Amino acid sequence: MIITKTPYRISFLGGGTDHPSWYKKYGGSVLSTTINKYCYVTCRYLPPYFKETHRIVYSKVELTSHTNEIEHPLIRESIKHANIKGGLEIHHQGDVPGWSGVGTSSSFTVGLLKAFYALKGRMVDSRKLALDAIKVEQKKVKDTVGSQDQVAASFGGLNRIDFLPNGKINVNPVILLPKRLSDFQNHLLLFFTGIVRRSSDIEKEKVATFPQKKETLIKMAGMVDKGVKILKNGDLNDFGKLMHEAWMLKKTFSSQISNSEINKLYNGALQAGAIGGKLLGAGGGGFFLLFVSPGKHRAVRNKMKQLNFMEVPFKFESEGSKIIFYNSNLI
């Protein structure tokens, strides 16, 4: 039996420029970090005396006699990609709801592939794991998704990720002194809107606007340079202002990205003292990240409580997907 543990991520700047339809023409950059919220995948070969070939448990239970009958597209295509021949028992557990903007689908794909390779006695590096997850999601499942989530989940940590027109992806850790990193984290609050949505639907509309949004996307990618410079040697409040500017630009890509509830959350936070923030992921719901000076935390938290938005405590984490349990006798 194998259990993998794969982190979710929060993205600060550059989102959208990680979509291949954009960066393979113009390049892109993203600044993100993984957090201590995780996806767990338990996997083993299903013994042959069970009548079904595959037993799969996530938000529903699937019992199938053939891989092609599996309804969950990421599981079905990941099994095919890893060339698994035997029957499997797979269980998925996550610390946050799916479709909530923290890269849950990609973390799941990364964790699945890591488990499948381990079943076959292979340990692959973070780069191959990320590239294989990108291939499964974009080429096999044909989801309209970017490439940052798979990289973040595989590598872990606070990173600047650059996407080059030739398809190459460079991962550059942003190294901060422990006190600076702690100060940065202490300016961030995370709230759940209570809304979950399928991100690929919003992404399709957003990607369709890319030809008309060239200057905006170039500006958004350039914000990553500014953000890294602020984190290394600048006034942290300027990072919050940059997040606010990026959120204002992001909302111009689709009418589905924001709504009255999300606007109520953000406007209430600004009135209570937040400097900036953004909705994580494609938009439409999920988690909202706020940049708030520590002295304003109480006021912002009280305002969010009045508006019935739930705070989700979190911390940065530095490790990507990993195997936390391996027992060959149970495989």
C-alpha cells in the first residue's frame, strides 16, 4: 500500500500567463507558494479475488471491471498514462473542497501519478512528475487549465515559475530570511466564500479573451518581477497594493470571475483595513486571499465574521508531493 501527500497552493501574481495558449507565444511568470493543506491518495493493487477490477473512492464510489469504464477522467487517464496493468484500489481525501481555487485537481493528479509510479517501483523527480501531470490534464483529459498548479504541487515551496515560449518551465525558489518569510505570512489571511465551481468552465471564457488582452497579460506577468523585489527588499505593504492591482485586472477577463458575494467580501475587507487581495484560482468562488497588516487583523476578521465568511488558518510549507507510507507487503 502506498499513501502520497500532496500540498495545495496559493498563487499571488501572474495567474493566466501560465496557460499554454499564452506562454508558448509570449512566455509567462507566476509567483506562488504551497500551503499546509493537502490531498492524500491511498493506492494498492486490488487482490484478484474481488469481482471488480477497480475500486475507487472519492466523493463517490466506483466499482468497475475495466479502466475505460472509470468515470473520473483524471483517474482514468492517469492509470493509462502510468501504464498500470493490474486492478487498483484508490482512496482520495482532501483537506479542502474541490474546485475551490487552490489547485485541488492538479494536486490530486500529481499525487495519483506519484503513487502509480511507486507501485511500479519507480521514483520520479519533481520535474517529470509536474510535466506528466500537465500532459494528463491538458492533453489526455483536455481540460482548459494552466501549468502552474502541477508545478507548485510537485516542487513545493515559495517559487517564481517562468514559462518559456519553447515550452520549458523554470522553477526558481524565492529565498527569504526566516523573519522576512514569517512577516510576509503574517500579512495574509484566507477566507472561504462557500462557493465551489468548475474552474475549466471559467477558464474557457477567460482564455478566449487572451487575443484582446495581450497588454494586460504582459503587465500581469511583469508584476511577478515587482513582487519578488518587494519580498526581498521592499515595503511589504506594497505587495498588498500589487495584489489589489492584479485582482482589478483579473476581473476584466470574464464576467464569471467575480460576483456580488465576492465583491461584498472584498469591499468589506478593504473598509476594515485590508490593503489588497485576490480570489484564488480561476474565479467565481472558492478561497479569497487578503493582504492585511497584522494590526488590522482583528478588524478584518470581525468584518468577515459579520458577513458570514469563514477564515481558514494556514501556513506556508516547503515540500512538494511525497510518499508518507509504503508497505510492499500490502501492494
